[in-house]
Amino acid sequence: MNGKTHETNGNSRWFGRALVLASVPLLGLTALAAPASAHGSVVDPASRNYGCFERWGDDFQNPAMEQEDPMCWQAWQDNPNAMWNWNGLYRDNVGGDHQGQVPDGTLCSGGNTEGGRYDSMDTPGAWRTTDVADDFTIHLYDQASHGADYFQVYVTEQGFDPATQSLAWDDLELVEETGSYPPGNDYLIDVSTSGRTGDHVVFTIWKASHADQVYYLCSDVTFG
């Protein structure tokens, strides 16, 4: 997918919104440009939309993005708020039924959550990756100090190709399931894998403690 084509009126609305957002100072993780309420995301290895925000949030109209970072480019074209709201990719009232609420092909958008705001995260392609070893640590930043009832971390099976395949539950292996975490800002989750090389997707499920609110986060990695 190369991003949706907007009509003239849509472009006017988009640029108006973009100019407003661009006028807000970018102050890193503690004071963000657009999210109206604070939540969180995996910041290392960066989730897809957090990585796009981190690399392009202060330069999101740069035409060089199309060549330098094409997957982020298609995401910004599709819906800039997916990146400005990098900490809001969640579903409410899941009831523990992750596979029922989040169908195959929509895992990285949380099952087309938030009216489809994050749908571009599901697009196969050459997403920027983070180099990891068999054993690595996930860093999740919880801006709102929600706490966690648990984390579940999945990694794609060897042979899955993120550049050409949409992510499905059968593509994943559960490699870590944690207990609860008390409210805080930074959660570290140690993960151990084996037998993987090349590009993969790390899929993190974060069940927040303050409500039936679940975050579904895709991070792209390269196993060396």
C-alpha cells in the first residue's frame, strides 16, 4: 500500500491540522505534541508508530521521507495522528479474547482500533528495524503509569517475511509472558529466543492494570 490519496478538501484539512501540530514544541517523552491523554508504547525496539514519530515528528513534511523511510512515509500520508498519538494504540473491553478481538492481518493496528487510525501499521514492507540478539530486553514506556496485569511477547517464526506478509496469529511464537507490574513509567521485559536470523516482528501485548485496556504493539527487528 502506498498510502491513501486525499482529495483537495482533505489536503486542506490535513495541512491545517499539520500546521497546528507542528507549532507545538516537541519535548521528548515527557511532553508530547499531540496526544490528548497519556498512555504508552514500546520504545526499544521501537514500535512502528513510535519509531516514525521519533524519526520524523519534527520533520514530518520532509519529502525525503518517501525515499529514506518509505513505510513511515505511507503511514504519515495515511493518518498523521497514528504517529502523533504513538501512545494510544489500544483497545478497550477486550475481555482477554485477544485473537477474537484482533483478527489476522490487523494485529499491528490493534484490530483496526480507534476507527482505523493505525491501519497503516499493518502494511507489509521494509519497516526500519532494530538489531537484536537472541536474548534482548524490551523497554516499554508507560507515560501514564497505568501498571500492567501482564505482558505477552511474541516473535514471528523463522521464514515469515515482514516485507511481503501481513501478520497473523499463526505466524507468532509466544516467547515471554510476565506477571503484574506496579504503576511506573519504565518497564523492562527480558526475552530469550533461538534459531532466528534476519528480519522479524516482535508483537507485544500489554494489558494495563487501570482498566480493561490492552495495547497491541509491533516492533521490527533484525536478528544478527
